[in-house]
Amino acid sequence: MPLGATVDDGGVNFALFSEQATGVDLLLFDSHDETHPVATIPFDPALNRSFHFWHMYIRGLKAGYHYAFRVTGPTDPGYRFDAQKVLLDPYAKGNTNTLWKPVDACVPGDNLESSMRAVIVDGRGYDWEGDAPLKLPMSNTIVYEMHVRGFTKSDTSGVEHPGTFSGVIEKIPYLQALGVTAVELLPVFAFDEREVRGINPIDGSELRNFWGYDPYLHFAPQASYCLSPEEGSQITEFRDMVKALHKAGIEVILDVVFNHTGEGNHMGPTIAFKGLGNDAYYLLHPTERQYYMDYSGCGNTVNANHPIVEKFILDCLHYWVEEMHVDGFRFDEGSVLHRGGDGAPMEFPPVVWGIELSEKLADTKVIAEPWDAGGLYDVGRFPGSRWSEWNGRFRDDVRGFVRGDFGLVSTIATRMTGSMDMYEGVGRGPANSVNFITAHDGFTLADLVAYNSKHNEANGEGNRDGVDQNLSWNCGVEGETDDPTIQFLRHKQIKNFAAILFLSQGVPMFVSGDEVGRTQRGNNNAYCQDSELSWFDWGLLERNADLLHFFNRMIALRRKHASLRRHTFLTGRANRRGLEDIRWHGLELDRPDWDAGSRLLAFTLAGEEPLEPNLHVMMNMDDNPHDFAVPRDGEGRWLVFADTAKASPADIAEPGQEPPFEGERCTVEGRSIVILVSQEH
């Protein structure tokens, strides 16, 4: 122990798990593009094996060398040992793929000249300058889902190193000004982004793995996001980014994939896990062991609750927290972590509870995508107060409400107060709900108001991929339009979505670019689009400055008002100031219209802290204007903070410039939201 390649002052220790292996060879290379090893060192089973672990210490070896393994074992169904296949170390901290040809890894036999290499990395001696995970309260968190490459790859970014961890550092001032507290990075574990996913039928370009949801190494930062990965810089460059973000007060959450790997189905490449312990790492078909059970929709399913795999997952999480200082994780298709060796959900899945009870992860944010492709839907079912979850019901209900669907008023009230119907329980609260309207998977916010149907033709799958039920509305015209009336309506709808998101109890998350109206031209499954279609267009900051300003001010409102970041659910009971924490209204005070035909809702939210202003919100998703009664606010008066029906900059006020509201009723235009904030005398 520990598993992997561990450097000390005298040399390097290699340790590898393979229970059924009968032989292991270590291959050492001088450089990343060396086609043949400078040394091949066999492990002696009598000396270099303890239980299921193969280990060897090489004196005098230093960081910078590249390495791989060859492993011999049985070839019965369920095993995929191949003595000629070159394998990566699952615990490798860095790798290169200069020579990589996936096709050679998909068939039996030697692939030495076209295989990947791991690089020996010495993680000691990095100057963290006192940095540590920030440990910000979950209730105060505002999540910005972001793709490392896509964030700065466009020429419009103007950064020195586009598409890299270093490029993110250059854009930190933008993130600070926006006001987000955490970036949630799409997968940064090593994956094959050069994997060809077909041909774009529109322009003939190759489609690549852009999102990265097919990892093959879980301890190694993605090489293409680094400036000099062939020199083993992966750890240093990632740490530099984390340290810089922390200095700016921004946490780093990783989107991690432990439900499947990039080795795919029975026809996929053998990279690491298949050739070391296929029967341990994957769920195999119960009778035809050469095939995989697929609950991920990606060809294979990780056997997450096998003891060695549970150890692997926990070791990985501990490493990224302790050695790389990340602040949290979002688990892709997290319901797979509930499945046992037979594929059935377990009552007490060891890996989920291992994460729950890990002392090393006690201050780390853990967020589940609480479903998988096999039909498990576990919203509200992850254990204890520890786990937060992506709230897919919040997404769907808010989309329907803003679109103008009937019968959602009472549901929206539940969603905006923390989804107590799903998260009420011992120790649970609004922060267990991660509220979102868009994510990487699906329409962007701009496309949600510009397209009735998906338009994924560029993916080369005949527009069959991606979900069909988007709960979107194009505002009258499908796609791009020069009609100023429709353009204004679309911006108003985006602002309505933003207002609801940031006014809701729970943890808000939005996608990079939504704040400036980034479009994917109706593509709701851009997993293979490493192009301008997916990249952040920095020219939008000027073209859609009204949206950016609105997002910025709504985020500022949320960060200022503790009443929007409560630890307990809103129920109408008296708060510390003796006020009802929330009062519901319709067109008349204290008379909410919960009928199925209503599209109107208003509420008054009491300030949580002493002297904190109250908020009064009126939402009209009907096509016509309506007059709402406005309550008296004690001895104070109301100021108009936002009105999404107004053109910028009158749509949302600057600090200290909120105009006073006069009168007892407020006209709220069709499909708009008005937010009042109280001012004490």
C-alpha cells in the first residue's frame, strides 16, 4: 500500500490489484511517445504478491518516467485477461495518449505501439500557500456548472491558454463579478476525447467525446486540459486552478462518473479494469458472462459495491479532497451506487454509506444525480442529511409553470419552499435539494425559450438522440428570429426563470452561459460537439448585457438575504422576529388561488435576520396583466427591486436605487414577475 505508483526519496513503489492474475509485468518507458519499453520487469508471485495485490519497489526510479502493465490470467467467460495487452494503472495520477489507437485495444493481441502510458508523478512539495477546501455552508452555495475546455476554448475568450485549467484561472475575475460561490466542473478525470462519435452530417467534421462522461483513469486530470502533460504536469496545473479559485472565494465541485467507464461493452477497448479484474469491476450478465449488464446506458455498469471497487471509489474521493483540495462531488447517475452485484438496489449500499460516514469527507459536499438509465429514481432517498440531490422535479415543474401550463401553482409553491414533499425528514432541509432549470444535458436556457423541439441533426443520429419532452416554448417562432417582440419575450422568460431559481429555497445551479443567453441552436444533447456550438461565446457579454446584469443582481439579492438561504422549511410559522416566515397570496392578500386553472401566485417572505428586509413576490404566468394586492409592510414601505416586464436597466435595480412602490395594488404584466423589497423608516 498505497495502490498506484508512489514516489519517495529512494525510488518508486508500484502496487496493483488483480485477484485472478497469474502473472504481471511492469513496462517502463523513457518518454510518452516511446513505442517500446526501456525495461520490462516481471513480478515474482512468491516475492511480489500479497493476497490479491502485486507490488514492487524500484530503487533509483524517479518521477517523469512512463509506465504500463501486462497481466496474464484465465480466459474463461467473465475474464478478459490478455498477456499481450498493455494496461494502465487505475491509480495512475497522470497519463498521455500520444500513440493511442482505440481500435487496437478492442481486439485481442499486442497493442504496445498504440497503447496509452501512465506517467509517474511526484505530488510532494507543491506549495499550497496555506490553501485548504473552503467548507462554505451548503445553504449559501450557488453552483455554476462549467466545462473546462468549453469555457475558454472560443477565440472570443481572449485567454492565453484556451481550453485549459490555466484558461479557467484567467477568467476568475468574471466568476467573481457574477457572484457564484462554486464551479461544478464537467468530468476532468482522464477520458478519450479523441474518440470518434461519427461524422457531423451538416459540415462533415468528426464528432468527438466532448463532455467526458467516459473516464478510464479516475485519479488523473484530463491531459488535454493541461499545457505539458507529457512532463507529468497534470497534478500541478489542476492544483494551480483550485488554489486560484479558492483565493477568489470560489469552491471546486467535480462531476464524477463511477457508474460506468470508457471501456464500454464487450466490444469496447481493454484499457485497465477489464484486463485486471473484469468480474470485480463490472456487473456481468448472470448467465452469459462475456456480456455486461448496462444500467448506465453506456455499455457497462461499475460493480460499485464490490469491496475492491468500494475501496477504489473511496480512495479516489479521499485523494481529490486531501491531495487536490476539491470541495465536493456530483455523482453522475448516482443511483447505480445503490445496485448490488446482481444489479438489484440494496437497502444499505456499502459505497453510499461509506461516503456518508467517511471522516475524510465529513466537510465535503456530496451531490447525487438520483437516477440511472436502468429506471431507478431515487430523489429523496439518499441517506441522512449528508447527501444533496439534483431535483429533477424542480426543473420540470418550473419549466411547465413559466411555459404557462395550468395546474402547477401549488406545486410551484412547494418547489420554491424547498420541496418539503421530497426532503422532509430527520436532519434534512432545503439544502438537500439542488434546484436547477437547465444542466449540460438538455436545452440551454436560451434554447428553452426558442425551440419547441430538439434539433440534434448535427450529432449524426437522425435527431433520435436526446430527450423529446423538454417542456419548452419557442415564444411563437422556432429558432432564431429578428422579431424584436419575440426577442423581448424570450429575454423576459429567461429572467422569469432566473428570478424563480434564485428566489427558491435550496441550492441553485445554472449552466455556464445561461446568464448571457448562450445557444446550442436547439441541440439538447451536445455530448459530441467540441465546437463553437458548445463553447462559451464571450461576445454575448456585450450582446446580451441585460441578461448578465439581471443574473448578477438576482445572485446578489440571494447572497444578501438570509431568508432565501434557510436551513429549515418555510411553513408559515412565526420566525425570530415574530413574523410569519411566509404568507401566500393570489390577486387578493392571503387568498392564494390553488385552482387548476390558475397561473398566478404571490407570497411575502419575512426577513430572517434582525433588520433584514422582507420580500414580496408576484408571479403572473398568464398572457394578460393582472392587478395584485400589495400588503402593508408594518411602518415601512416597499421598493421595486425587479420587474421582468420592463426593459433593461429598469428591469432590476442597482443597490440603493430601488424606486419606491406607491399604492395598494400592483399591475403585473403578462408572463412576468415583480419583486418588492421592504425599506424600514
